[in-house]
Amino acid sequence: MGSLRKIIHIDMDCFYAAIEMREFPELKGKPIGIGGGERGVLSTANYEARKFGVKSALPTKLAVSLCPHLILRPHRFPLYKEVSYQIREIFYKYTKKVEPLSLDEAYLDVSDNIEFKGSATLLAQQIQKEIYKTTQLTASAGVGPNKMIAKVASDWNKPAGVFTVPPGNVDNFMMDLPVKKLFGVGKVMQESLSRWGIKTCGDLQTWDKESLYKEFGNMGLHLYKICRGKDNRKVVSSWERKSISVENTFSDIDHIKEIHERIKELYEDLHLRFEKLNEKRPIKTMHVKAKTNDFQSHTMDRSFSSFPKLEEYIKLVEDLFFKLELPVRLLGIGVRFEEKDSLRSLQLGLLED
Ligand code: TTP
Ligand code: MG
């Protein structure tokens, strides 16, 4: 394999909303929001609703005030999962190196593909066509020499578009890219950078490594690399995984009952993902994660040797929640696997070549 990698990032367009519009064609052309509930936040909205500023994670009440004729529809996770597996099957036809990020998103390493004379762009278009034929839904694709660039690029021509950044265009592409598009740059970081007049990756590139480290610590070193379009992360396919986890953001939750509900939803998702794994390594630990409304992340884990029951997650999340004493705005759960070369794997005779 040559040293240059070709990565495709596929992301479905307004995924949950697009599925609902497919199932109920009378919704097409009207603004719709998915999920929510009176006290909740929207999971997503279609593009008609986005014109009004309605988007994922917006509280339902606010969404309705921005767009009074917004049509609200409940989630139907089993259906979304079914579609998610359909699109994954399509990815696996072209490469085994598929790293799903969520139900509607995945990285594909197609460096070794020979279809279309090695053109990753034509291959991405072929995958889009196949997704449409199978699901009647559109996907957007980004193509680039690494994961970070492919992911940013898939957002460039949404919906149903493809955007390619060939290796020779990386410098140009990065120069004008707003820093908020970078992996790991959230609202708080954006504000800190903006105080230094840094808006684009080009602005960031004028800083040397030492100054970035001095001002932003380890995050500064990360920024130094990614603002130049450098990202060496491998596409990690599911059988190489060290762990699987799922998480979701909510508007602040301060009620244990609501936490139970959320964990139940996450558990269903985690369980399905576990069932779908091609290779099931022995489990080492289970964990829960919560982000509190002061933006701090907290985790708690327990040793565990089989796939935990829902009750185990509820117990663990209760322990964490009562320790935090703050409203929670993100919850996640997961399991970690034994390392392939760990003592326990060796004892179980699971060490592979
Ligand atoms: P996204 O790919 O982020 O959004 P999207 O597919 O709806 O829209 P886009 O065209 O911009 O890609 O997320 C995929 C699905 O995940 C989305 O349809 C609903 C769900 N989701 C949540 O439940 N909560 C969230 O905060 C986000 C961002 C997504
Ligand atoms: Mg999407």
C-alpha cells in the first residue's frame, strides 16, 4: 500500500427526518422536527425547518417559537437502525475497513480499492447511488487523505453532494477553514481562540508550536497539527475495537427517573451494536459517562466479564449521578474489551496471529 491514504466519510442527510419523510410523503416540503417532547430537545430537523434556525439539540419549545408551523414527530429508533444496517452492508461491499461513528455516519478506508481505476471520488458517488437505490435516502460524502479532512468535506456539499480534497489541495483547503470545523474545537475553545483573533486555520498556522502549547496546553499541540490538515488516526473497523459506547446530549436532566429513561434508550442502541460486532472479544469493563452543565465530563467504570444487563448500567449511573449533584446534559454507556495480547486473552486462548 502506498503511503497516501484515501478516506471516504459518508453522512446521511437529516437522517431521522429523511426516513420519516420517506415513510410519510405528505411531510415532504414541510418543516419537521424529530423527537423532543415538551421538555426535551430535538434529535434533528429537515432542511425546511433548518431555514428557521431549527436544528439538533434545540429545546422543542424554542424550536416551535422559531418555527410555529413545525411538525413534530416522535423517534422510531428500530426503523433508523434497520436503515443504518442497510447502509453498512453497502460499505462492506467495498472495503472491510469501515468505522461507523453513529447510525448515519462512517469512515471508509479505500486506499487499496481498485474500482474506478482507484478514484475514491467515483467510488463515493457509486456508494451514494447504491444507498439511494436501496433506501431512497440521500447521503453526502467527503473524500480526502485522512479522516479529519474527509469528515469536514462531507459537510461541504450537503445534501446529496460529494466534495473531494486531493492531497495537493490540502494547504489551500485548510487556509480558509473556520477553526470551529476542527475536531475538538467546541464553543468554549472557539471563544478562547477568537480572543486572540483566531478565526480560521490560516490564522492558527501563524502560531508556532511553543506558543500554542503555552497558551492552550496539550490542546494547543493538537491544534498545531490539525490546522495544517494533518491527522494520522487509522480507520478502526469494528473487529479491532477496544470498546463500544453510545452517547447522546439532552437539555439539562436533574431527575433520576429521566436518567433511567435515557439509559434505557442508550442501552438498546448499545446492545444492538454489540450484537452486530463481527468479532466478540471478552469484556473487561462496563462504563458510564456524564457531562454536567458546567461542561465537565465524568466517568465511572466497573470490572465486568459479560455484556451487562440494563439494571447494571442503571445502578452505575445512579452512583455517578448522586456523586455529581449537578444537572446532566450528556449521558453515555459502553463496554471495554480485553486487549488482544492481555494476560486474560492469552489464558482464554484468544490471542490472534
Ligand atoms: P447528524 O448526521 O449530525 O445530523 P442529520 O443527519 O440529521 O443532518 P445532516 O444532514 O446535517 O447530517 O446526526 C444523525 C442523526 O443522529 C440525526 O438524524 C438524529 C441523531 N442526532 C441526535 O439524536 N441528537 C443530536 O444531537 C444529533 C447531532 C443527532
Ligand atoms: Mg447526517
